[in-house]
Amino acid sequence: MVLKSMKISTVMKCVQGSPCSLHLNIKGTLSLDENIRGLEICSLSLDTQQSQCTNVRFARKKSMMLNGKKVQVQFNCIEVNVAQHIYVTMKTVPNYCEVKLSQEYYVEDCRNSDVGKYIPACLAGKFDYNVDRARKIISVNVSNFLRDQDYYVRLCHKWFTCEDVGAFAVIKGKESLKSVSLKYSQLLPCLCIEGWLAVPDARRIQLCPFENDTKALWDNIVYNPATQTLAWEPACPVLVMVNLCRLMKSDDHCEDIQNSSKNSPEKQVKYSRVDTHPRLCMKFTTKQGSWIKCPFAHGEFPAWKMRTAAAAEQIKVFFTSQTKAQFSVLVCNRTQLASCESLGMHHSISVGDSVSITMSREMCGSTICIQGWRTDVDYSVPLQICDIHCGFHGQMYGDGNAAKAMTNRVKIVHSLH
């Protein structure tokens, strides 16, 4: 029972004309023995694995005079950093039977009032900024930091850490101008301004002022024609539900396609074997609202079309497409704007072929539709031609040509649904 106790605290050393620094204040109590020549005190940084040791020596005469008595030893020359995690050990010199005391210790961080006020690493600065959207430049003015120290400023995208966006700028401590200009490519919710003093273990501050600029998040949609894969990769972390949907021309509503809902915890949402129809879109839904992007709306990719013609008691259905494709057709009763209940069997058809569907009088009416969709992809837009009025028993339409009248009518109706 030579070593009795060890207590650790933090002290601050401030010398006029120099920045303040933090040191460990270590107090040890031991029962002195004439054979003990001193104490060895070591500190290991659990953050960096760097260690430093020091010896406190006792004079032989003093040891003999205080033999068997309790002695206190105080040492405060081990310099530490803000918020450092330290492992301290104390043992006798010479060391008998591996006897030692050990303790973990956390150095105060910048939330401590004295540390935050006087330690340079905590003087992280204060930002004022201005955005020039036309030139895509953010001007940053920095204040409230040590004037004789250099200061770093950068733009970054905040994920788990803040990832670099271009090079950082340096504000020289000796310069009177304390501002920099940083170029950006897009204003995003996760675009942040980050700054820190050019000293070891400096505290960093971040300002993320563009949290409401979500519009650009939904632009990064990529389609690969070789694999028929449609992918969206967010530039920022965002809690969003992604759906494929069918854009309705009647009211610009986008109706969700079944089994296409995906959450976005990862950096990419991907759909395989996707139809490139202009009305197939992606819908992004967050707490703030919904956004719709239609990547095929501008005609860069070949689209397919469905046409019908009436002949006697039959409706002839055929498809046109610039690429090979397989389709399915059925007659359905439209009970709601985007809901159509099947009234018969499915018919399969290829591009260039046609299928004839026999229609009874009961199957003709304003809510009856011919619905077609691609079957050679996993995600397809179903198209409907509705308001079927069959030309039975020589009933004529328009100019007397039943087939032509139906075709013309279909073109108009098709443009509405």
C-alpha cells in the first residue's frame, strides 16, 4: 500500500503576450519508504496514442527523514489539448511488483466558459456571408478569432463528415482583410461554410445556410440505355420516399406505379428495366412536399404509342415503337381517374402486330377503356384509350368511315388521358 491515491484536474497557463495553454494537474499521495527514489507519471492520449512521461525525484536525505509518512506530490507540466481523452499512470521509482495507479481523464472542451474564452483552439471565429447567385460565388467575412493566426475557410457537403467541395482558402493572420470568395456549383441543403484556426486540434465551426434550397436535389437522374436502368443519386443526405409514377395529362397529377416505392437511406435509388415513355416520371416526397421529374419528357429516347380502330363488332389495337417491345392489352372499366378494372382476358402483342378485341354492346360506353402497357420491362406506364363508342350495325362516325372516325377520336382522347 505504497501508492494511496491519485487526483487529476485541468489547469490553465497564461503568460502575457502568448496564448493560454491547458495542462494536467496531477496530485499523488504515497506512503514514503527509504527505498523509494521518486515517482514516474505518464500520460497517453487515447485519441492520438502519443505518450509523455516525467519523473519526480526524492532526495535520499528527505526520504529517510519522512520514512513511513504520507507524502503528497503535485505535478502540472504535462500539456494537453481541448477535449482530449487521456490515460494517466503513476508508479514508484524503482517500481516494486508492478504497483501503479491509473486513471482515464477527459480534458474540458470549448463548452467550459474559461476554456472557450481563452484557449485559441476554441476561438473558432464568426461568419458573415453574401451569395452572388449569378456568378456562383459565396463571399465570407471572418471575425472573432486570434488576429495573428492564419485561418482556413472551405465549402463542404455535410454527410457523416463534411466532404470537400473544391480547395480551401487561407486568411493570413497578418493581413487586414479577413474575407475570402469561394466558388460553388450548386446551392444544396448540405452545402456548408466551414472555418478553423491554423493550430493543432483547432475547433471547427460550420454554417449551413441553404437548408431550404432543395430544388437541385432532384436533378441528378441518370438513365443507362444499355441496362435500361434509371437511377437517382442525391447530392445531399435527405429523408425522401421515391416512386415511379404516370403523369396524367388531364390534371398534371402523377399516379404512383405499383411496387415502385423506395426509401433513400443510401446514396442511390435505382430501378432496373424501365420503360422510357415520356409520361413515366420520378416522384420525390419529403416532409416539405412532393417534386416530380420526368426524365424522358423531352423526347431523347424513343417512345411507343397505342392506336385503335373500330371495324364491325371489333376494336383493333396496334402499337408503334422504334425499338423491339412486347405489350399486353385488356378492356377495363375506369372507376376512378387512375383505376381501371379488367373486363376480360389479357392479350399479348408485339410491335408491328395487332390484336382484335370483340366488343359487346354492354362493353361500350364512356367509362370503358382499352389499356395497354409494355411487358418486357419491370416498370411501364399503362396507357388508356377511353370513351369507347362502338360502330355496330353500320353505324357511322364523322365522315362515314367508321374505322377512320374511331382512329381520329382515339388520337384526341389519347392526348387527354
